[in-house]
Amino acid sequence: MLTTQRKQQILGILKREGQVIAKDVAEAMEVSEDTIRRDLRELAQEGLLQRVHGGALPASPAVADFAGREALTAEGKVAIGRAAAGMIRAGQVAILDGGTTARQVARHIPLELKATVVTHSPTIALELVNHAEIEVILIGGRMFKHSVVAVGAAAIEAIAGIHADVFFMGVTGVHAKTGLTTGDFEEAAVKRALCRAAAETYVLASSEKLGAASPYAVVPLDEVSGIIIEHGAEKALTKPFEKRGVTVIRA
């Protein structure tokens, strides 16, 4: 079997089953595990999958820069943002992550709501400038330009002094086994700190992120209160999370 044919079969298995187990694929194709691992490595370099121990998972497509993701804002993200904004109660301290879906949360917070929003994203802070009743606490640090958020030791130190009611987290991968992941090591650390600074955490997850994985772990699924997805997301995408006992909120 040619290498290109083998790779196409691997991608077909990944699409059909949601994962590739290197040992099983090697046996089925009657080649060595080293051959399959090499194929997986090359496919990962092309951005077609995410390698994990023993095999591979679907790669998250949410890897474009902020401007690119903002230009592609879908109705699903708007609905998720509206639903999340409606969960913030008067008097609460809410943490908003960076990213295009979190920006929709900020845009849908009622102008009359009196609450505090903590964020490490200047774009989120700017969205709330005209909300007279919202106190905004902006966490500083080194600017991670891809997501337009502050990261690093200064950000994590500031987060340590916060005890929030709720955190709305954005990630690039939401997988039933590997949990919540993102594409940058320092950004993952900041998200983890924000999660642990809040009594509840809800993940803002448009459907392309479900079942996908990125290189850096944030937290496992059992550390979040629920996942907010668009109403039309396929049941097959949400079933693995519901089987794990994760609350799935359809926006």
C-alpha cells in the first residue's frame, strides 16, 4: 500500500471513529507501528490531526488568528454568547476569557446589569466601555497576540487574588477523554488559573471544537460545570460528554 493511500485510510478512520489507535491500525494494515507513527507525525505536521499517546485525535480547526476568527463569526457563536450573558446575575463577579465567542458574551450583557467582569483580554474590556453598571477589572501581562490576551507570570499572580462566581472559558479543543485543550502553553496556564479562581466554569464551545484536541491541556472535564453549545449541534457530538455526566446547555 502506498504511503498516500495509507494516510487517506488513517484520516478516514479518524473521521469515522473520532480517534486513531496506532497499534490497531498497524495490525489492520499489516505494517509496523513505527510506520503508522511516522504517518501520524507527518499528518500532524500538515495540521490534519493531533497526536496523542498511542495514536491521534481530530485536530481543532479553531487555529486562525483573532482577525480571521472574528471575520468568520457564525450565528452559533452569537447564540452561545447570548446564552452565556444571560447566566450572569446582578452583583456577581464574572470572568470572561478572550476570543471571538467570549466577545459575543460581552456584547450581549444587558446595559442595565450591575456586576463585575474580570478579563485578561483588552478586546473584551473595550466591549464593556459603554456598560455604565459593569465594573471592569483588566488583568495585565505579556500580550499573546494570536488571541489578544495577557499571559505569563504577572497575569497568573493577579488571578490568584480573585474569587469569582463564574468563568466563561474559551478553548480550541473539547474532547471527552483528553478534556479541554488549547494551542499555546502559557495561554493554557492562564485559563487553568482562571478556572480555579471561579466557583463555576462554563465552556463556550462551538460545534467544530467538540471532539477535537490541541497540544496543551487546560483542565479535565470534571473541573467544569458545563458546556454551552449552539442549539443545532449534532447529538452525536454531544453524546460522549453527556455519557460522562457533563451538563450540556444548548443555546
